[in-house]
Amino acid sequence: MLHPDNVYQEAKRKEDENYKFRTYLKMHADEMELDRQFQRLHRELFADYDCSQCRNCCKQYYGIIPEEDIEKDAAHLGISTEQFIDFFLKKERVGLDYHTKHKPCDFLLEDGSCKLGDCKPDDCKNYPYTEQPEQLWSLLSVLEAVEVCPVAFEIYERLKEEYRFRGKR
Ligand code: SF4
Ligand code: SF4
């Protein structure tokens, strides 16, 4: 597995190959089989990985806090919803979700844990979304994750091996 600090640079080095593999999957992969492959690799690789030693996702993105989470998040921190919004959040436009004021995310703690604990947003819990269905239609989002997440990077590399992709270019 790559060191988290090296993921972006390695992904950029492989950018062309990664886009070609996306095209290859679009043309040749079976949708259901591809989901099963992603899910198997996701479970296998995350089982042994300590995300607290990485946290690239929390460092490179703002935390996105859905409106419906605000009450429980504020209660988790022992403050009012008004204080929660005032201290931590901003919103670009009406209708959009709130996001944290800063990047790295304001809720990231030094030990790599999240200040919101189990109240962290579902999007954070599910990142890099490689266990979700319909991967064939989400490969651009996978390619984004490959630039951030060492596990997503490794999943994509293992898929290339499983499809013997290098021999087909
Ligand atoms: S989900 Fe990926 S980017 Fe986020 S902490 Fe875990 S390994 Fe790192
Ligand atoms: S809310 Fe927590 S898990 Fe989500 S980006 Fe911020 S620190 Fe990371």
C-alpha cells in the first residue's frame, strides 16, 4: 500500500493509464461482477488498514455536514445548533449543504480521529465509496478517490491485475 503522502503524485503519474483502464472497464466489464470485485477488494484492503494513520480524505476535503445532522452533531459536542454553525460551518448558497470553514476539516483531531465520533456524516463513513453499487457508472468518482485515498488507489491497481489490463493496452 502506498504511503498516504505519495498517493497524489503516484496517481498523477498513472493518470493516463488510469483513464484508459476506465474506458476499458466501460467497454468490457460486467456491471454486477465489477461491483462484486470492488466490494471484495474494499473489504479485504480496509480490513487491515488503519485510517487514523492516513486521513487524507479529512485533510484534502472540507467536511460536508448535511442540514439534518446539525442537531445531533451539536448535541454530541455539547453546544447549541447556533453555536455549532457559528463556530464551525459555512454555506455557499441556500439549498447547499453546510461545509466546514477550513480544510483540513475542522473536526479532524491530531490522533486522526473525528471530533464528531459516530455522528460523522454518512459521506465520511462511506468514503471512498468503493463498496457502493453501480461502480461502472461511478468510475470518475473512483478516479478522484484514487488521487486521495491509498486504499482506493490499491483497489484500482488490483483491478488492473485482475483484468490483466497492462497486456491489453
Ligand atoms: S478512507 Fe482512504 S483517504 Fe480516508 S483515511 Fe482511510 S485510507 Fe485515508
Ligand atoms: S467530519 Fe470527521 S470524518 Fe468527516 S471529513 Fe471531517 S474529520 Fe473527517
